[in-house]
Amino acid sequence: MGIKKWLVVLLSLMLAGCATAPKVLDPPEISLAGLNIVKANFFEQRYRLKLLVENPNAVPLPVSAMKFQLDLDDEPIAKGIRSEPFTVPSYGEIRLSVEVTTDLFSTISRIAKIIKDRKTYLDYNIYGDVDIDLPLAGSIPFDKVGRIGIPSSLSEDDNNDDGESSETSVGGERI
């Protein structure tokens, strides 16, 4: 009889532990808030993406790394990794900047199509994974589809009169 009592107690404790275990975290919502052309030449283009990261959870999300891909108008444009940790407050948001590089050959047809179609916006899809620095959280996937406006004039200067580098912004303010 003693063993049966211990088994009942052990089973009860295990069930109580499962009932009080935290629910699985909801994925953060990551959207494209801006796209800046940092540098463009014949061989490569560098962009700075401004991302809005929203946390729908009741606990802060300590993110140790983020991997993502950005598609514009259903065409892959860039992949990126952010290895600098950041924390998104519970039910809060933060803005991040990440730089990505593309080559001219992979983007020239996309740019020509945008100019030809005289588009005033770009449809985007940003997706990937965030690595959460919490016990048992691991990696959480995210996927966001949206639309970002294009200014009527996308001109870029390598240098202003004062010698500072300039950036052209799409869909948001300069970062």
C-alpha cells in the first residue's frame, strides 16, 4: 500500500506542475517600418531596414539573435542576421535597425519593374526566427506581410555639401 500512495502523490505533483506551467509564447510581430538606401554602387547596394518589433506576451522577450528574409513584391531581396541581443517589453514594442547588402544583378530587374509600373508602394513579406533567451523557449518563427510606401522621388547622393553621407528613405523617417 505504501508504494501506491507514493505513486498517487507523485502523479498529483506532476499534474499540478503541468497545470501551472507557463503557456507557449506567442510569436513577436515584426514589421518593416522603413527602408533606407545607405550606399549603392555598381557591385552592391547596402540598405538599412527599420523594423518594428511588437511583443504580444505578458512577459518581456529577451531576444539573443534574429534571422530573417525580406521579400519585396514576392521577390527575395535580402537575408539578414542580428546577433546583438535586445529585449522587447511585455505588451510593448521597440524599433531596430539592421543592415543588409544585395548585389546589383539580383536587384536591377526589380528596380526596373518598380519604375516601369510607377508603383507608389511595395508589398513585403518579412519572415524568420527569433531566438528567445528564456528556459524552454528556444526559437520562435515569425512571418509578416505588409505594404510600405515609396516616395515620389528616390534620389541618392553619395555626399552632401558638408561631406556627410546621405541616405534615401522608403516608407519612414531616417534612422
